[in-house]
Amino acid sequence: MPCRALCLFLLLLLLLLLGPAWATAAASSIHLPAPQSVMVYSYNFRSSLRWSPVKVDRGPVLYTVHFKTGAFNQWDEMNCTHITQTECNFPQFLNERRWTIILRVRAELGQMVSDWVESDPFVAERNTTIGPPKVNSVIVSSDSLLVSVIPPFGSELGDFLQYRVSYWENSTSTTEKETKMSNTLFKIMNLKELTLYCFKVQVEFMIEQDVQIRGLQSVPECYRTTVSEATRAGYIILIFLLTLFLVILVIVGLFLMWRYHNTIKYWSQPPFKIPSHFEEYLKDPSMPVLEALENCTEEDPCDSLSVVCNGEKSQECDSTAEGKARSHSSSSESELT
Ligand SMILES: *[C@@H]1O[C@H](CO)[C@@H](O)[C@H](O)[C@H]1NC(C)=O
Ligand SMILES: *[C@@H]1O[C@H](CO)[C@@H](O)[C@H](O)[C@H]1NC(C)=O
Ligand SMILES: *[C@@H]1O[C@H](CO)[C@@H](O)[C@H](O)[C@H]1NC(C)=O
């Protein structure tokens, strides 16, 4: 009896000691953390499932992804089984734009697995992000821009794409105008000449009659419209008339110069002024220099003398000129006042 009691006690003790160790072993297989932030990323209908990595101390964690569609409610593998990366691209057969696709992912480490984590239902047609169209070329004229764009994704039969174009004068960026185009080659019309216009394009993808998703807007591009033929002709005529006017002006000027050349010659001569000390000299009747002039002879003729008279003193001047200058004075100039 005492042995049986003792044995039972020992067994209980053993259980108490070992119990926590078993419990931790069982818990670790259940509690391998599940992947977090499980999201479908989709750009221009290329989609992938991504999640944040699971970090544990013991070895590298692997992941497995399953999918199911709205039509067949059954989980299936999708070529992302026991992978190390934290992303799984959709295989070709899942790139159906209208299917509802649900994915799930779990972490695995040896025999241990985490819980499955499901994504939100994904329908490419509604959930994908459509990028901006690429502006291929722009041909500028005086009143329009001819724009050619490349759609952001290869279209399928039955796709209905529209291009929503906003444009504005760069100087007044507040008044934006919008037009919708259904072709990849379109014209923005009714623009002013010689004006800087900017535009951006976004795709509008029609899903149903009234349902559409809008893509991202392209980076604005700016172009200056050219000068119109009418304005160019106007400028040419203006320049021609100005030139004609100048030529006529020159001709009239030349004619007037010819017609009145005497008057012009008269007015254009600078008035002659004798230096003041010479004037003083001339006023003095007993000037030795003038006396010296008396000694001129026929063999040694004096230089010709110009007599200049100042208006008021013309009388005095005259007598001086007669008295002192010899008949050699060949010309006389008088200044009129
Ligand atoms: C599965 O993935 C491997 C490696 O990533 C690749 O070589 C293979 O072609 C894929 N198979 C299918 C059916 O997508
Ligand atoms: C897809 O769009 C629907 C509606 O906007 C949203 O409820 C759902 O979460 C989206 N799915 C994904 C995977 O983002
Ligand atoms: C458009 O106008 C803004 C200011 O109004 C100016 O800073 C910018 O450089 C202009 N863009 C171009 C392409 O000239």
C-alpha cells in the first residue's frame, strides 16, 4: 500500500515536472506567427500577393500560397509552395480581369505551420491601379496640339478606353479645361496662338455601362502654340509698310536738301569769331605791327589781309582798315548781328 501511494506520488511529481515542457512543445507548433499585412498589389493588371516576413529564431521560414475563385470555391496551389520570398506573382491563368480571386498564405518551419491568412476578394478590373498613358508625340500648330499617346496596358478584345485630357494656359493655371477622347491620336483644339499650354492625360476604363475606373494622371507637358498664317502675314505687311515709310522719308529728305542746299550751307557754317586779344590789338591805332606792314614792298609783298568788322564798331573798323591795311585785302567778311 505505501509503495502504491509513493508510486502515485512520484508519477504525479514526474507529470508536474514534465508537463510544462510538453505544453510548450505543443504550443510552438500552433503558434508559429502568421504572415501580416497580406495584400494584393496590382498595377496595369499585373498582380501579386505580398506580405511582411515572419521572423523566428530557429531557421528560415517558408511560405505557401493557395488561391480560390468565386466560381470554384476550392483552395488550390499556385506555384508558390514552400517559397522563401514574401511575394507571389499571379500565374498567367489567374490574369482574368473579371474573376473574383481570394488568396491565402501561411508560414512554415519544419513540421510547424502557422494559421492561414486570407486576402480580401480581388477583382482585377476593379482593384488594379491603372498607370498614366505615355505621351508619345505632340505636333504643335497655331490653334491646336495633336497628341499621340500609348495606352498603359495592352488592351483586350472588348476593352473600352477613353482618354481624359485636362489642359490649361500656363499663365492662368486655375482655369483647366477637360475633354474626353476615345482615340490614342487626338487633337486639343481652339487654342490661342503663341501661348504656352500644358496638358495631362489619364485613362478612363469602362467596366460596365456606367462604371469606370480612372487611371493615374500623366506628368503635365507644356508646349507653345505657333504663330498663325494670318498673324505672320500681318507682321510681314507691317514690316513692309514701315520699310516703305522709311524709304519715302529718306527720299523726301534728300529732295529737300537738294532744293534748299544754299540755305543749309549758310546755316551750317559756324560763326567766325576773332580771338579777343587780336580784337584789342586792332582797336589800338598806334600798333607797331601795323606800322611794320607799311614796309611791304612790291618785291616782298605782304600776305593778304582779311578785315573783320564787329557790328557796332564798324565805323572805327572801316577807318582802321582803310588807314592801316594796304590794298592787298582781298576779301572781307563781316559778321552780321
Ligand atoms: C513555377 O515557378 C518556377 C520558379 O519560380 C518557374 O520556373 C516555373 O515556370 C513556374 N511554373 C508555372 C506553371 O508558372
Ligand atoms: C477591391 O476593391 C473592393 C472595392 O473597392 C474592396 O472592398 C476590396 O478590398 C479590394 N480588394 C483588394 C484585394 O484590395
Ligand atoms: C509655367 O508657369 C509657372 C509660373 O506661372 C512657371 O514657374 C513654369 O516654369 C511655367 N512652365 C513652363 C514649362 O514654362
